Amino acid sequence: MKNYDLIVIGTGSGMNYVNSIIDSNPKIKVAVIDKDDPGGICLTRGCIPSKLLLYPAELIRELETAPLFGIKLEIKDIDFRMIMGRMRRNIGEDIEMVRQGLTEGTYLDYYPEPAEFVSPYTLKVGEETLHSEMIFLCTGSKPAVPPVRGLEETGYLTSDTVLELNECPKSLAILGGSYIGAEYGHFFSAMGAEVTVIGRNSHFLPQEEPEISELARIKMSEYMRILTNHEAIEVRKENNGQKTVIAKERDSGEETKVTVDEILVATGRVPNTDILHPERAGIKTDIQGWILVDEYLETSQPNIWAFGDANGKYLLKHVGNYESGIVYLNAIMKEKVKADYHAVPHAVFSYPEIAGVGMSEKEALEEYGENRVVIGFKLFEDTAKGAAMEARDYFVKVILDSLEEKILGAHIIGPHASVLIHQIIPLMYTPSRSAKPIIRSMDIHPSLSEVVTRAFYSRLSPEHYHHVMKHLGLED
């Protein structure tokens, strides 16, 4: 058995503070374990490769708007193989750099193999048995695959294996109408594929505000087919090599057949704890297998910590990075710092972009009540820059506590939403969470940022706001 002062499982966010730990105590013995390519999900098969693909798709969509401005363009060719090769080359270089640092460094032991607990604080890794009284579990997650009849026999892609494609399928069915489905639907349709998204929820992008989900569905339906409230019940292979998905409308039971060249499963993610066997170490998990942690990110076994996807709270890289800092303070610096999730931002890099932070309107009403919640609202097209860009129908929604003048949440759909939301995020991390700095500051005029500022000027009751949404055709 090999004894260590610290074992880290996972080379994503788990590695953020390892160098700092070693620098502060050069004699510390550290083991790093990862069965996959090093660098974590974000680098190897998540955020980074997908954004390398989505930027060319965004360029195509932008070029398609040129006629609105009197510009005639023709896209003669889209080199799918080159786009995929560029993505793999870029992430491959970064993966090799991480691998080289792990294998050539003398400051830690690197085990590129699966790990499983055999008892508390003790792991089996390949032929070795490792022990440590401090363990960081940063085990990530993997694509969820629904139990659809015939799916395994017919074959499918996931967000992992789709990165291996060299040829763009002429037609593609995406099972799942959330973030991954929206982003890859945008990508493949821009590449020229005929895309059908099949989502079981009654709303496309169901985690978003309902009116943002509806506008996203309307806008994205211009370049792909979106079926909501449909459950894929069967997949079968046709004689010509194509694949047919049979989807049933969940209310009426009516069946729809979609025949395509390829199927992409994008129905969420599940934990890797089936490999890790945390139960052998006395580490509790929830019914789905996510590792349970307290507000300090410590598991049920003292001095074993779980963060990033492993604890299942927010499957976002920036949350994993934030949580790694909390664990560093609590486990290494022996402080007592609680994880704070009151303003977790997110973005969907679809076309249009979507971004949000903090509470939904529903959450705000439940906590603060209708008498205190007000909605700030502004259309992109009602600003000079938005009008110049022909940014029609897009909007900013901010949710405020009128009594304390506090920002509770914000949601944006439209050009550069992932950038614009950052005008609001820092204010939500101040003690007062006040909107006054935005309201009292100057915006460059005309700039797109004015749409955010002006949303704070407009104060509507929830009832009045939803009347506006009905007028815009975004609610029944």
C-alpha cells in the first residue's frame, strides 16, 4: 500500500490548487488519478471543444443576416473536416501539455487509470492500493443514455463521441431539448445538416424562463425542427442504413417518425460513482448517485471532499472552479467557508445566445412575494445599437426586490447575451446587490450594453410584465 497526504481523483477543477498546496509544503505527497485524457471534461469533451465548433457556426449565422443590411453574400463551401480537425488539434495540444506536466513532474504521482474505493480512505488503482486521510473527489460525469427500445442496437452519438466525426451527417435527430441539444442543433444545422430536436419537456430549454424558452424555440425553429413534449419510444435501423426515431406526443399519444442519418443523444448527464463505489468508503450519495456534501463541500466521510460535477449541484465548469477554491480554504487552510450559490451564471451558446444569473421569476415570487418583486424589461430593438443590428424580439429581463432595491436575478436572450450578463453578475456579489451602480453609471452611446441599463429603468409588476409577453406572442 502507498500512503499519500492527498489524493485527487480527476484532473479538471481538482487540479486548480494542487500547485499551491505543493508550493506551500514541498514535502507533501500527492497522488493524482484520472482514467480519461487529462484536463477534465471541459477541456477534453465539453465546453472547450464545443465552443471551438460553435464559433464557426455563429459566423455562418451572422453571414446569413447580411441581406438585411444590403449585402449579398454566398457561402460556397463549409469544410466540416477542417472545422473538426482544428477543434481536435487545439484541444489535443492542451491535453498533451497537461499530460506532460503530470507525467514528467517530480512533485506528484500520476495514475492514468480508474480508481475505486475498497474501504474508507483506501483506493484500488490498477495494481496499486493507495491510502490517504485527505481525498478530493472531482470525478466528473458522463452522458446519460435513455432506455429507448432499439437505441443500443441501432447506434448513436453522444456529446463525447460526436467530437470524432469527420463527415457531417445530412440529417440528424437530437434526443434532448436542453443546453447540449440546443448548442449542437445550432452547430449541425449551420454545417448544413437537417436537424430535428426531440425533447420530452413541454418547453424547449426548460431550465430557462418560459418566455425565453418560447422565443428561443421560435427563433431556432427557423433553422431546425423542434419537437417538444415528445418521448422517443423506439429507434430502428432502416435497410438503407438510415435510422428512424419513433416519438410519441406525451399528451395525445400521437406518434411521429423521424428518419435520419445519425442520432445524437443529449438527454443530460449522470455521475461516475458506479466506477468509484463510494459506498465502500462510507460516502453517501443521493438516489441518482451524485455524492452528497454539506455546505462546506465535505462528504459524509470526514476530510473527503467532492466538487465539480461529482456532487451534482451545478454541472458547470465555472462552478467547479469556484468550488475548488472553497475546498482549498476548508481542507487545506482549515477555514470554515460555506459555498454560496445565490448568483450562479450560465449561458447557452446557441443562436440566439441565452444567459442568466440568480433567481428565476418563479423562485423570486415564492421567496419574496408578488408585492415586492418587480420586473425590469427592455427590448434590444428599442436601443440604437439593437436597432442598427436588426436585433428584433430579443430582450433583457431583470428581477428585483423593490423593498431593498436588490437584484435577485437576470435573464437575457439575444446577441452577445453571454457577455452582457457580466454587467450584472459582479453587482450580485456585493453585500447590497444593489442596482444603483448600473442605473447611475454611464454607458457608451450607442452600445449594446444600453439594453441592460435600460432594463433597470423599467419597473413592471409581474402581472404587467406578462401582459407584455402575451402581446409579444410569447405566452398564451
